[in-house]
Amino acid sequence: MINNIRGITVLSAACIALLACSTVLQASVVTTNATFEATRQIPLAGPPLTDISVGRSNGGGIYTNQYTGTAGTAGLVHTVASVPINVMRDGVNFTPIGGPSSTLLAPTNLVAFIGLEGTIGPPGSASFGPGRALIYETTGTFDPRDPDTWGYAAGTLLAEFVLSPPQAVIPGVGIGTTIASAVPASKVNVSLGDVLTIGDTDFQFLFEEDSPAGLTTATTGDNWMRDLFNLFAPNPITFEGLFVEGEQDLDQQALGQQISSAPLLTASDLAILNAIAGATALTDLGGVGTGFATAFGAGGGGPTTDYYIDLGLFPAGLATLEGDFYANTAEFNAYPVIAAPIPEPATLFVWAGLGLLASIVASFQRRRISS
């Protein structure tokens, strides 16, 4: 009788584990490899680049405007970022990369322009949505602190992504470099302060392909990233996107510079920030074309729709400051992801039946041995 109970216990545990797995997979994505329309710089190769497991940045710029609430504690923000993708891993090596038309004599940049609307929660944390990411090929020397050098206006749009509703992210198996461990949905599309370093924030975002039909060709739009390796074949891929994780560090040099009187930013810089905000569908904060900010402010009045960096943002005086800031991307990793398949009810019954059969056989075998 004891052996029979053990058999049923094994069955129950198996069914519970299977159902739990099914629940997770219904809202999960998995990292994988993909082909990207990009060029390897040294030695020159591509486009395209195949078997890519991750794209990385050596440093981008993030501008955040808090326009309601209490500075740094609670309220709403608009964020515009420019992040060059400098390196990709092809399954073996990390190599410098450029845009699809890059050459040795005329190198180009592959840049992600990102716009996000967010809500500040506890100090040092925020949740985000809606938002979009635009992949551009640009030229020129890139300075993350200077929007005039980002190459946005003269760049070529290659692909668009939309911020996806939060889903759990699972590391793929046997695909090369991937995330260190699974990320629950509750930590996706959020930023959390680093408890070890004041001013540092870790962020994780999930983007899904969302290029307009007119942009998509064999190598652009939703085909700029393509041929994602299907770990679950023959099940079709129902979601293709990028999982982005990284860290932003507050630029202490930028804190305190009176941007309304330069040299940190100029009117043309603000125009570029607002143009990216418009292209990523951020809500206007004033008139048309004010998705990032309405103006450069004078500071001291708390969060408003203008943009102003205060010297005293850390560590004191939060209640009287603007809450606006600039940060560098100390880390930025973008992983191709696909949806994990949802097991069909029939599959669950098959596995449950096999589990029942296995438990019965094991039970009788133990009874025969014991007798």
C-alpha cells in the first residue's frame, strides 16, 4: 500500500510540475539566435551577420524628464535614449559591427533610438509603457551626451519595435551567450536602483517587432532581424523581438550644469530629443512636438514639463528639485527572443497518461521486489 501511495505521489508531482510549466510558458519568451542586417568591421564581413546571440553597446545616452509628482520619488517621466550597437556575438566571438552599408573606408553606426513613458514608484524604481525603439543606420562621431552628434535627422530607419507587455524571459539552451538566469515578468519593463551604488539603475525591457508594412523589405523592417532559431520546431514562431537588459549611471558631470545656459544642450539638441519622442509616439507635454519637453527651464520649481538638471539631485533636496537627469548606459545587451509555445490540452493529457502509466509500473515493480 505504501508503494501505491508513492506511485500516486509521483504522478501528482509530475502533473503539478507540468501544469506549472504550462502556466509559465503561456506568458514567456526564450532567448535564441538570429540573423541581423549588419556588417562586421574587422575583418569585414556581411551583411548579413548570422547566428547572433546578443548585441552590445559601448555606451549610450539617456535623457529623462520628470514632469509631475515629487522629484525622484513619485510621478511621471518621459525618457529618450540613443544607444549605438557596437558589438555582436556570432556564437563564438564578439566582433565590432556597423550598419548594413558600412565599409572599411566609410564606416557607419547602428543605433537604437528609444522613447519610453514611465511611472516612478519607490525611490530608484520605475515601470514603463508605452514605448518604442527605432533601429537606424547613421554616420559620424557619436557623443552620447550630445544629441547633435547622434545622426538621427540624416540617418536611415531600418526597423521598428514596440514595447511588449511584460513576459517572463527564459535563457535558451545551447545558443551561446545569453542571460544569466530567468527573469520573471514582474521585473520586465522596469528599472530598479542598484543597492550598492547611488545613482546606478538596472533596467530590463522587452520589445516586439512592429515595423510598418511600407518599411519591410527582404532586409529591413521586420526582416532586419530574421531567421530566428526555433528551439521549439515544428511549432511556429508567434513572437519575435529583443530583450534588453543593462545599467544606467547618472552622469555626475552633467548634474548641476545649467542646461538653460548651455554648454550641455542647445535648442537644436532639444529639437532632436523631441523629434525622437514624436517618432516613438510619446504623448506631447505641451504643444505639438513636445514629447520630451516643452523647453529648457530655470529650475527650482519641482517637476514640470520643461527640462532642467539640478546639482543637488543626490543626495538631498529632492522635494524642491526638477527630477530631470542624464545618464550613461554602462551596460546594454540586446538578445533575440521568441515566444515559448503553449502546450495544447491534448498534449497535457498525453503526458498525464504517460505519467500515470509510469507510476503504476514503478509501483508494481517495487511491490514485486519487496515481496
